[in-house]
Amino acid sequence: MHQRNYSSLHGFILLGFSDHPNLEMILSAVVTIFYFITLVGNSAIILASLLDSHLHTPMYFFLRNLSFLDLCFTTSIVPQMLVNLWGREKTISYAGCIIQLYVYMWLGSVECLLLAVMSYDRFTAVCKPLHYLVIMSPHLCLRMIMVAWSISLANSIVLCTLTLNLPRCGNKLLDHILCELPAMVKIACVDTTTVEMSVFALGIAIVLMPLTLILTSYGFIGKAVVGMKSKAGQRKAMNTCGSHHSAVTIFYGTIIYMYLQPGSSASKNQGKFVTLFYTIITPSLNPLIYTLKNKDMKGALKKLAGFHSESAKGKRTWR
């Protein structure tokens, strides 16, 4: 594809996989399917945990927030992505790109911090079970969520504003599937060392510090589980932490693979596939991860399904 074929008076051009039209058709179907799964799965978790009074605990409060976050995260990306995958035009308006850039960075940062908060919740539940509900009070839970969203918003504003202030000398071709910060930095026509150092510094604060907290929490959890005399208690502790551990592994595994490898070690398309994975597939896996071994959530989802089934029967009988 030549640059003259992508000329645009306004906005940017997301090249994506435009040099592989057959692949675009396959990806559009895959993205649609996983987006549907994300919408249904995460909405079901939110509704089930709200309607079942047994799930009005700190753990499920954070899980509801994670599900809501995943819904917002994918919805900020998928509609525009599908438009570009289905159509011949690969453009995105300037305003649309800027909004996507800020929101994407904001919500991605929130997930890093939220997973750390959830690890602290699991640490308290396993290591200090008798004081769990006292420590994890509703006020503290709400405050931790507000802090996570606020810090992430500040991080997004700083990094995205620095990036957008870089002169681009008319460059509008983004060799990516969405308006992501590294792709925006690449089209700058000046030295970007200062911005890259800022991204690195804040990346340590937003990514590595929460990861360190998560690993520390699980270190204490592992020590507590090993010291338990009851096999049943060990199994319960492992089950209550297993889901969160799986979510952390998938999310941070793809983030670290994407951003901490040398730039020349992966192809451009490989980077796009990794981005697809952690922005589209990972949010659709979270509902499965958190319900697979969770009897309480399974029961709540069955009640939710039964409630809708009874409502439908009632409507038919009334008619």
C-alpha cells in the first residue's frame, strides 16, 4: 500500500492488516464473536453479583469493577476496529483517535492497579481471615477503587498529552490496529527520547509496582497455605486465589511480552496480534476464569438464568 492511497485531510489512517484482506475477514469474525462473549459474560457477572446477596462481599465488589472495566475497555476499541476491518476505508477521525488514545491508556492503567487491589483483597482473606471484613470495609474498598481510577486518569493525561504535543510533520499513517501510544510516538518527526523516558518511568509506577505488590501478596499467601494443617483449608485458599492468579498471569504475561521485548525481536504483525489478544480475548476470558472453579458464582449465574426463565414463562402465561 502506498501512502498516496491513504491520503486524508482529517484524522489518521490505521493500516492494521490492510495488506492481508483475507485475514481481515477472518479477524472481523473472531473479534465479533469474542466481543459478544465479553458483553454477555461480564454483564452476567455484574448482574449475578448484584442480585445475589451472598455475593455482596469485597471480593465480588472488585470482580464487578473488573467486569465493568472490561466492558468499557473493549467497547472503546472494538466498534471502530470492526468498521476498519469490514470497510475499505481505514480512517479514524482526529477526535476519535484522541479519545481512543486517552481512554485506552486510562482503562489499561486501571486494570493494572485493580488487579493489585484484588491481590491485596485475597492476601487479607487468606492471611487474616478473622479480620477480613473489618479490614476490607466498604469504605476502604470504595476508596481503593477511586484511587485506582484517579491515578490511572492522571497517568493517561500526562502520557497522552506529551505524545500528542510531538510534531508529526503531516504523518498520519499509524501502522497499528488502534490509536495506541507507541504507534503515535513512532510517527513523530523529532527526537522522542524525553517522551519515551517519561513512558518508561510511569510504566514502572503503573505496571511494575502493582506487579511487585501482586507477587509479594502471593508470596505471603503461598506461605500461609503451606502452613495450613487442613487439606480442605488449603483447597479453599487455592480455589479463592486461583482465578485471580490466572487473570494476572494472562494480563501481565501479554503486557510484558508486548512492551518489554526488544523492538526488533518481533514482527509488526506479531505485535498487532498480541494487542488483539490482550484487548479483545483477555476480557472475554475473565468471566470464564472467575466462574470455572467458583461455586458461589456458578450458583448466582444459575439463579440469574432461572430468574429470566421464570420471567419469560410468566409473560407467556399472562398472554
